[in-house]
Amino acid sequence: MTVTKYELLNYFRSRRFFVLLIIGLLISGLLTAVVGYYRPSSFVDNVLGFYASWWGSSQLATLVIILSGIFFGGDAISGEFQNKTGYYLVPNPLRRSSIYVGKWLAAFSASLIIIAEFAFITMANGFYYFGLNVPTQFGYSLLLAAMYLAAVLGFTFFFSSLFKSSSMSILVTAILFLFAFTLIQTLIVSLVKIEPWFMLTYGSDTIANVLQDQYPQHVTTGHIRGPESPIATVYNVTIPEGVAIMVAYFIVTGILGLVLFERKEFT
Amino acid sequence: MPSIEARDLTKRYGSFAALSNLNLKIEGAKCVGFLGPNGAGKTTTLKIFTDLIRASSGQALINGVDVHKEKKKALDPCGVLIETPEIYPALTPREALSMISEIRGVPRQERAKRVEAVVAEVKMEEWMDKKVGKFSKGMKQRINVATALLTDPDIVLLDEPTTGLDPRGQAEVRDIVKSLKQKNRLVFMSSHLLNEVSEVCDEVAMIDHGKLLVYDTLTSVTEKFTQDGGEVEVHVDLLKDIDDKTLSSQVSPIAGVVSAEKVAARTLRIRMTGGLDDQSRLLSELVTLKIGVVSFRPSTSRLEDTYLKMIKDTL
């Protein structure tokens, strides 16, 4: 817990924490203004639709999670090597696993604050339009978001352990989460025509799906446009499947990252 | 009795052996200088002792405990400073040192007092609550030295501790090391500065190409190598001019003198063989000659002579 406490203190005084807080505020502020001015029906017709549109289908919640993962996890371990802070911490009577877990908990806590900021503004807008009526599904979605954050941080810590250069680990995780995973998932579904059950981004779809009036069917097949257009299959991750994917990513990447950090040398 | 021991310690990077079956056992309260040229394996050895890298084979033992197998127990009695560590830039020295004192299990009621004491020891009290990110390299190194002393450790492992420090800072670190000796601590310190090692260390271990060349007391090592035909150059300043006849007929024939020449009217350069006893005898004889000896100083330290001879011999 000591490592977590001081790592958090370092985060709270760092520029990146405030940059993320400001990004969260900007996104929320922009959405508040747009929804307030245009009043789109998907947002203002019913309370669940509001939360589904704001938190779920806009993909903003997952974007905030990914940004937090990159900002706080991208160089959490590689920075210890590149910036030589590891020379201060590692030669103490302390297991490397304690350092790894301590840093992970600090990154998770700092990211939760950023997500809480976004959730708080979402709820504030919800109160404005619908009063204090917060749907239970939003609570489930928050829980799934926390699970997704854990998985994303597991993944970013793994890449951070893999590289000694902070910029390289941040760049690789940013490319993977912001572009590559979504692209690969789309290609798998459209070209290989299989369910992308092994993609973390697929598992994260539960965050939005759980806010639907009726949870979407697992597999749907139909024409894309009219009866003449080709038949396509759409996969919607189920909640147990999504939870399993996120937990599996968290455990596997967490263990791999820890093993890499244990074996890595300060040369 | 505190001890550190390298047992057949080997570290390979591919086909390159940074350390090759290093065997070295240091016991008791003393200061041991660890010397060798760049790439000799000094830092590699210290990094293995502090879990920063792993040995390819062999063991690094602190008080008989294997660092690799029981890191917490092995490093518990140690204060460590390897290279020039960076502290989280947003933390102040008070916070950084508090973090280490918590990690090292210093009782809560003693923490603040200990932190203030070690910061005072490295004369950084004024900077106690300023962010480390704004510090110069020398200031950071002072905090690193303070960190190594934080728990009043029995064993102190230092890797070139005066790196980045100004001359005053270097002198202060030397004084700190000397005070550790008085407190019966075991200090194992690598350094490039031979004068520093001569001044503060009781024993010296020399390493080159990953192999231990010698480990003995400072006196034994220097005696051995100067007595084995090593030459020492001595500069002698005189109160009055010396003529060539006196130089050739009275100074040059003194036993052990290889050559004697005038560098200036009142300065002699004498090359001689032998150890400290021979130097003492030469000085006595020069005084007896009544040529007005004002100062008598070897041009290089005996440790430096020994070091250069040993390292040259391994090339």
C-alpha cells in the first residue's frame, strides 16, 4: 500500500492527471452543450435512453477508460527503467511483485477518479432531464466499466513491462486500443465471419449493451440494407461472455506483465 | 558481524562475461573500496547484490542470505545507492524518504525524526519540502545518500556515491563514510577516485574483466606492489638552491634512488623503489644532508601506482 500511496501522490501532482481531468470535462461539457441545445430524441425521450446514449452508445465511457489506461499504465513500468526511478525503489527489501501491484492499484485508483468525474457529469445531466431517477442498468454499466478498466490496465502494464522505453510502450498501447483492436474486430466479423470472443474490445461492448431497453440478441443474421443486399451476421457479446473476456484479459496480461517485470534487469 | 559474499558470481550477456566466477568475502565493520576500470564489473556486482540484475550463476550473499532467493531478508540490513537513481519528480525529499522509511518498516513515531536527521546529515534541510524534479544532479545525489543512510543500516553498498557532487559535496560524503566506519558499519564502495578510496577505505578489492585481481588491506596491497619493483616518483621542495655536485654526489647515491634531477633551482624529482619505509628513510637522509627540505611528496598516490600497475598487467 505504501507504493500505491506515494504513486498516487505523484499522479495527483502530475500534469497528465490534470490533462485527463480537463479532457473529461471538455468531453462532458461539449456533450452537455450539444444535448442541451439540440435535445436529440434518443437522449431526452426516456431515462434509460439518455444513459444509453450518453454513457453507452457514444463510446465516450470506453474512450475515457482507454485514455486513462494509456496515461496511467502506458509507462508505469517502463518509466521505472527509462527514468531510472527503479534504482530508487527496487533495491529495497520489497518484492518486485509488491511494486507492480502497488503501481497497478495507484493507476486503477487514479483512472477511477477520471471515470467518476465523467459518470458524475452524466448523472448530473440525467438529474436535470429526468430527476433523481437513475436506472439500475447504469449501475451495472459502471461495474462493467470498472472491469474493463482493470483489463485495460492489465494490458497496458503488460506492454509497459515489455518495453524499456516509455514512449514506445505508450505508443503501442495507444495504437492497439484506439485503432488496431477495433479494426481487427471488424475484419474478423466481416471477413472470417466468426465471433470475436478473444477481443477485449468485444467484451467491452457489454458496457453499452447493458443500457439497452432489451439486451441485444447474441447472434442476429439479416440483410444489411434491403432484400437485395448481402446477408450479414452481427455478434453481440453476452454479459457472462463479456465478463469472462475482461477477467481473462486482466488475469493473463497481469500475470505475464508481472513475470516480465520480475525477470527484467536494470542494465 | 555484517558480511557480504560473492560466491562464484558470474554474469553473462550473450558471449560477453561481465563477471566471471567472482569470489569475494568481506566481513566485519570496515570500509572496502571496490576499484576497477570502466566495464570491469563493479556496478554489475553491486547490481546483483541489490536485485537490479540477476546473476547467470553463483550466489550473492548478505549476512549469509541469498539476495536472489530471499531479497527482503537479505536487503533488510542494507542501505543502498546504485548509480544515480531518480526520485519521483513530484515528490519532496520528505515524502520520498518517508516512502522508503515506510517500505523499510521504520516505526511511524520515528519516521519524521529519522527523515529530518538524514536530510540534515546531507545538508539539504532547506530543500526538504521542495519538489525533487527541480533539483540539480548533485542535490538529488545528496538525497540518494540520505536514503541509503535512512535506517542506520549495518551494511552500506555505494556505487560511486560522489558522482555529480561538487568538491564540497564529495568531501561531505567522504566524511559521512568515515563516520559510518566509526559506527562499526560495513561499507562496500565502488569508486573511480583513488584518492577518495585511499582516504576513507581500510581495504581494497580490485577487479578487471569481471575477475578479482586482489583483495587485501590498503597497506598490504600498496606495499606488495611497490616492493615488487614498483617505482615511486617523489617531488622535493627545498629552501635554497641545490648545486649539481651535491645532487650527483650526495642525493643520487642514496639507497633505492633510481634517478635524481633538478626540475627547478629549488625542486628535485627523485625516482625511487621501495615502500613506505624506504620513503621514510630517503626523507631522513635528505634532511641529514641539510639541503633545506621544505616538502616531500610522492607525485602519485601509492594506491594509484598500484592500480595502474595492476590494470596494465591485465591488458
